[in-house]
Amino acid sequence: MQKHLNKAVLILLIFKIIVYPITNNVNAQDGWFEIQPDEPTFNHIFDLSFISKDTGWVSGWTTYNEGSRLLIIKTINGGITWDSTLFTMDLSAKMINFYNDSYGFVGESNILRTLDSGKTWEVVFMGAPKALNRIAFSDSLHIWSVGTYGTIVKSSDGGDTWQYLENNIEENRFGGLSVLDSLTVYTISNEHLIFTEDGGITWSDINIPQATRYQNVYFIDKYYGWIVGDYRTVYRTEDGGNTWVDQSPPADSDSFLGIDALNKDVAVVTSSHGAILRTNDGGNTWEEQASKWSYSIIRSVQIIDENIAYAVSQDGRILKTITGGVTDIKSIDAPQPNNYYLSQNYPNPFNPGTTISYSVPAVQSGYIPTVRIIIYDILGREVKRLVNTNQAKGVYEIEFNGDNFSSGIYYYKLISGNFTATKKMLLIK
């Protein structure tokens, strides 16, 4: 077994760097909303890494000439604008992780490192054909990565050298990785959860319920953690895996792929059919903040604080919440609509609040359309993005609060696919 690999240095050429503005007012929205740039477009997005509420990176694929290229974009203002770096060579990258603003890794069959915030990269590990899919730091020197065929690799010198770590799970793909410190690491395959307490020298099995195939793992400490998997399975342990409590929401056809936790109470899971669920009581109850088919496959989610979190879906969308995923949109018990419809706000004139109702029809099976309601002032300037989410067939209402706005005429516009409708309202103080 190969223990060390001489570093193959390859400085990647940058095709161009552009700052792409986003017109979304990301500080004026609730629930989960999209923040990806209009250009360039992603064919696929696989992973994200944020080091603060404002600074983060996203990796995926974009169309380039007649093929595809790795695309890594960075924001320093919470997704308002993005820096885009298109590489001039074919690379595959399903994982990305940054330790600080300068130092990070990306890769899949190979691992590449940057020391200048992504401007240049060097290949520091060549692991083909064993694809890697998760990478994590315990500190600036110790980096762990897991992947197919029971592959676990580790660097103890900041990525200069890497070693394969022996374990007894050779037939499965490790889909989850949870790193507590330089000695204590958990990783999970379909039916096996293993951990090390000696930096990977030895690995031990943790007995887990044989209820499903498991996809990911997250431990808060050596005792408290979750495992998630197919059919929306969630189990929690509070004693290091000696016992497990079933905390699964009602079963469905999708699988939980992504999980992140802020503490023992707050966690978010994401699914293979684009659902996002959050718990605020340690998993005893789950709130479905984005329903199934709202987005494509969501493998990665990251919680920054009680309010801010990010996620990426495989169909090229970057998602954000600044309200802990909570939305003021209410679903109304009414006959199911066959067409889009935007109602006149009520009351109108108003001071300071008014309610806007609208209808969303079924578009096509297995697809939930993106719905936006945008508020404009009399000059046509966007002043608030009231709704920006994917919504299933139904009738909805949301309140617009004009406390922070001047008296005058405002317009609100419903946009979904090729449909648009605009109405006028009057705020009188």
C-alpha cells in the first residue's frame, strides 16, 4: 500500500476572473432563496465551503467551448457578487474545503491545494481511480478525505504528503466524514460506521441500526451525533453509539445526503430530491423548509449561525437563508389552481402592512417552479424581494411590511417561468 506520494506540482492556468453582480437583495428575503450568478452558469454543483457568513466558495462544472470545465466561484459578501475562475484543463471536483481565506483544497480523483485563495492550484495527491468525495480539516496541518472502495487518506503536514489509512471497509463508498480533532474522526458507508481515536492508526466499528443504507454522519462531540440515510432515516446517539434513537420524519422515497449541525439542538438535513429539513430540538421534530422536488440533489449544506446557512443543489443552484429557513409565506386552504394568479393586495391603501395572495399551478410532474414576488418603487427600482423560492401547486399569501419604506406608490410583480403579473399598491403614513 502506498504510504506517501511525491508531490506533483501543477500550477493551473486561469482563463479569466470576473466579478458577476447579482441583482437579488439578499438581505431582504426570508426562507431559502437562490444567490447564484447569472453568468457563468453551472451544469452541476457538488460542494461548498464557507469560512464566515460572507466568505465562501462553490465548486462544480460549467459549459466551456464544446465541453465542460471545473468552475470555482468565491463570494466575500454573502452571495451578492461572485468571483469566477474558469480553468483551462479538465478536472473533476466533487469536494471543496477551505481552512481560511487563502488555504484550501478541491478535488475528486486528485486533490489540489491553493495557498492564494484559489488563484493558483497544485496537485498534491493523485488517487485515481479511487474517487474521493469528502474532505475536512481538524486543524491547519491535519486533513482527511474519504471516498470509494473504502478509501481513507490523511495528510499531517498541510497537504505536502498523504497516506492511505488501512480499514476493513473495502467494498463500500464512504459518503460521510465528521472530524472532531486530529485524533478523532468518524466516517460512514452504506452499512458501516467506523471511527478512530488515534489519528487513523486503528479503526473501530460502531453498531448502528440495520434499517437502511446510510449516507452521512455528523458528530458534535465523542458522544452526541447523527447518522442519516435512505427513506429519510435519521438516528441520534448521546452515548457514542452504544444506543441509537430513531428520529426519522415520515418516510419518503428520497434519501438524506447532507447534514450539518450548529449545536446539539440545531441541525439541517438535505435530500436526494431537493428537500431541506431543520430541527431546533435535537431531532425530536423536523420542519420541512423546502419540500421534495423544490430543487435537485442537495449533497452539501453548511450552517453558519442561528439564521444564516448555505446549500448547493446538483442542478446548479446556490441557496441561502438569513432567517434560519423560516418563511412568512402561508399556504391557504383553497381549491387547487390551474393557472397563475396575482391578487390585489389587501388592504390597499395600507399602513404599514398589507397581504398579497397568489396562486401557483402544477407545471409538470417532478418539477416545482421558482416563484418570485418583487417590490418596486415608482421609479422601477427593486426595493425588496418578498418571495424567491420553489413552490408546489397551491394558493399562498405573504405580508409586506412597509415600516421601513416611505409613503408612495409601489408595484409588486409575480414572476415564474414565462409568467409575469404586476399590480400597484399605495402606502400612506
